[in-house]
Amino acid sequence: MGSEIMSNINCNFQDRNGRKKFGKKPQPIVKKKLLIGEGKDECNFFWVLLDYLKIDDVQIIEIGGNDFKKQLVYQKDRPDFDKADIIAITCDGDSNSHSKFQSMEHAIRKMGFNPPEKNGEYNNENPNVGLYIFPTPDDNSGMLEDLCLQTVETHESFQCVTTFSETIENLSEGPRNLSKAYVQVYLASRPGRSLAKDLGTGAKQGHWNLDSDSLDGLKFFLNVLK
């Protein structure tokens, strides 16, 4: 397909004014449509979903989940950033999607742009900047893992997740991140020559239901990239 995943690497780099920055040194921007994600799993999932939606010519940029907002603001200092016509930003809502939206509004303003009014929307300016906080604009908390699990909750293998959830309720100390643990359980139940060990690999192996209505909001958001 015509979309590319670009990872950033930790090092010092200079912004357009020659000032040194420490953080994620970006790969060159080569496309006018950018889709920014927190990590490798998100970007691999996007690559599969964009292909499914027949959306191409998009540069998918991984800037890392740690210090995501700081790394996001750094992108504006790049001399090639003004090539972008559309900038679609995504991140997890974690424990409070409303607080995350407010935090991301602040980061987008520091980039020199007006943020969209709502989660899942764009500002309809130039560049056209959008923000999507997972799982969906209707959820108060969560992450991309929760959205992927929503796509398969009627699948027979999801019973493994349900059983696991009921079992760990009796543990004195369970997994720190339940959503990621549930993804691991679901993927472990799926057939295949090799075990999908993470969400992104699961997407590449076709384990998430891309036809699910749960993805309608995200698809609507991504269709702006066509």
C-alpha cells in the first residue's frame, strides 16, 4: 500500500532555528497526510486499518508513549513539518479521556494550531488538525486495546477473556494493565502458525474484526485522510 510507518529515534537534534532538542529525532516527512500514534502497536494497527479502508499516501509516525505530548510539540520545530496538509493525532484516554483531551488541547496549541472542538474531529483549518482519543469519543477512559477487544466481544474466543477476568478477581495481586492482559489472552486463543504477542501483530494476522461497528468513529476520523 502507499502508506508508510516512520519511527523516531532517541537523540539530540536541531529545530528549524538551530536550537538543540533532546528527544525523538524524526524521520523525514515525505507525505502531506500524517497520522501520529503513540507506539509501534498503534502504528501497525493503523497500517492494517488504512489498507482495509483503501486509504493510501499517508505517513504514519510513531513518536512514543512516554512524554508523548512533549514529543508531539517537538514535531512542530522540524523544518519539514510545514509540508503536512492534514495532521491526525491519536492517543489513549487512559484513566480519564476528558482530562486527556484537555491536555492534548494544550499541546496542540503549543504546536501553534487550534485544537478541534471535540474528540474525533478536526479543526478544519490549514493544516487540518484532528484528535482522536481511544477507545472512542463516547468512552470516559480506556485505550486502543479496549477498542480492539470491542471488535471481537461476540467471537467465541472472547469467552477466554471472560473466564480470565473472572479468575483474576480472586487474586491478591493481578496484572497492572488489564486491557493489555485481555488482549494477550484473546490473541493466545487464536489459531495460527505463530502466536501474535501484541495488538499490532494481531492486526497483521487478521485477529481483529475490522467490520465491527465499534470502529465506526475511528473510520470516520481516518476517512478525512483520503
